[in-house]
Amino acid sequence: MHLTIYPALWFDNQALEAFEFYCSVFPNSIVLEHNQTVVKASLSNQCFIGINGGPYFLPNPAISFTVICDSREEINALWQKLILGGASIIDLGHYSWNAYYGWVQDQFGYTWQLQLGNGGKTQQHILPNLLFCGMHQNQCSQALQYYQKIFPEFQRHQLLRYPSGDFEGKIQNSIFSLNHLKFIAKDSPHKHIFDFNESVSFVIPCKTQQEIDYYWNYFTEHGSESWCGWCKDVFGISWQVIPKNLAQILASHPEAYSTLTRMKKIIIEDLLISKNE
């Protein structure tokens, strides 16, 4: 499991239950470790974490996860499991954009877009899908330019624009990679009251303090700071900018956790010299 950027899902003390469920849904999945606060798992050989953070942030379809499948049978099997206790957003069927597709909300509120593709030929089966809507309606193009400036390993794989109508020129679909994690992003053709929030964030594990400073300064220049390495970019998407070895630092320096909770941007040296107070 190559460690690059990875998604973090927020729960009201259901993270372990949720990831045990997801591991029963997706092949090649396992809960790797867990404590009262954080669950780390591999879903279809991709790193995810779950955070027991309380009832503050509810998931919504602004960030969903697209699952690339090899067959209708695979889609049907995933759908039958994911919809238990959940709901259909777009029913399974044939659509202009995909021969067999459906969008489902699971029992924990997270949503999954299942579609036919070459799942067996790609290393990444689950792609975060960003829907620019709400306060950030029609800002997908600006976001792609923004991320291309920030991420040293930005790759654009596909870009389709609406050819005509009210959304002419807006992004109908795009696929791109940020430091090896592949994303989908698009402008919503409809108005929605939901928007990006902290229910889904993206963790950037950094090797050095210089790297932490680089991402933090970019995101917060026109975004906002929060605690423990959390911040939002100008489009309202949440990022966790952390040391790659944060778990080891906290394990070997028990007093560092108290220091971490008082930080916004993480300063590695301050964690290492933490003293009990």
C-alpha cells in the first residue's frame, strides 16, 4: 500500500464499525490498526482513515467516492451491500456517461458512485469525487489550476467541458492526480444546498518541516487554519498536513499529544521536545 495522500472520514464514534463494514463490502480490504480516536484501514489496497470526532460534521454528496468495477455483477454485489440501511441517489442503470452506473448512500451517510471501467487494469479502484456546488458552484476549473500550482506531482488525465447550454465551458468531468492519488472533479449542473465540509479531508504525510510549511502556507493563504494540522483551502476542501512519522512521534513521546492539541500548523521540533505540563 503506497503511502501518498489519503482520505480521512469523520464519524460520530462509529469509525471502527464503519470500516469493518467497508472491509466486508470491498475486496482486498482490512482494518490495519485502531484506537479510540483513529481507525486505519486498507480498502481495495488503498489507505483510508476514520476519525471518531463527534457529531459535528455530517457527510454529503459534495465529496463522494467513485468505484471502478469490471462487471455488472461486481456493481450489483457492491450495491446490494452498500444500500443496506442507506438509500439510492441515482438508481442502477444505463446512462449516457456510463453503460452501467449507480450512486448510493451507505448507512453512515457516505456516498459511492459505482461504474463500469477497467478496474482490473488500474491500481486505484476508488477515486475521491469532488462536486463543485453550493458556495463553490462552477469553480472546478479554478480549482484544477490552483492544485496544479501547489502539487509538484500533479497530472491531468482527462478533461471534458459542457459543450453548450447554461453550463457551456464548465467542467463536465475531469480526472487528475495529486501526488499519485487519482481524483475526479466536476462542476455540478444543478444547484445544491450542500457543500464541502470536514466530513471528508485529505491527509498529506510530509517528510520534513519544510514540506509541511510549503503546503500549509499555500492552503491557508486564502483558506483557513484549524487545529492539529487541519486547514481548508480557498475552495473549502479540508486537508491534514502532518509529519509522515506522526504516529511514531506520538508513540515515543507521550507528552507530544498535549503539545499537538495546542498547535495549528504542526511544528515537528516542538513535538520532539515536548514536556509534560
